[in-house]
Amino acid sequence: MKQELKKALKLYADFREEKPRKGRHVEFDVPKVVMVMGNVKAIEYDTTMKRKTQLFRHDFAPGSRPLLCACGKTGQLYLIEGRYRVTERGIVDLDPKGREIED
């Protein structure tokens, strides 16, 4: 758990270009069964970088698209599977061999 926290703090600092000022512990149950709604073609989110709110949009490459799923019990949404990872640059698509796809 301690190692995961260190990695999350580093990813936060690298992506947002500043150290976190506070943390939040979030607990959630991972469902054993979900309903697949479809593939995610793009995602938009706003976040704060250097204390300025910015809107980001990521268009997933066709082979990298995760599934948008919902828990039948709670209605909570999940991104499942897909070939991507989050880096200091944001969401980065991966090819079948796990290499980053350049835009």
C-alpha cells in the first residue's frame, strides 16, 4: 500500500506539475459483474495544473479504446481493459506490443 501511494503521489506531481497539497482516501468495491455499455472513443476532463484549471480531451486510438461499464448494483461507471496508460503527459495509447503510440 505504501509503495502504491508513493507511485500515485509521483504520478500526480509529474502530471499536474506540482506536489499535492492534500490527499483523499477513497474506498470503493470492485464489482464482480458489470454491464458493458460500449467502447470509449474519447474522454474529457478538467484538472488543475499550476493552480489553473484546464480542460483536457483524449481521443483513444481504435485499438486502445477501453470498455465503458456500469455496476448493476450501484450504477458506478468503470473504464475496463483498453491499451493505454496515464503518464506525466496524460493518457497515452499503446500499440499491441505495449509501446506508446505517437500522435
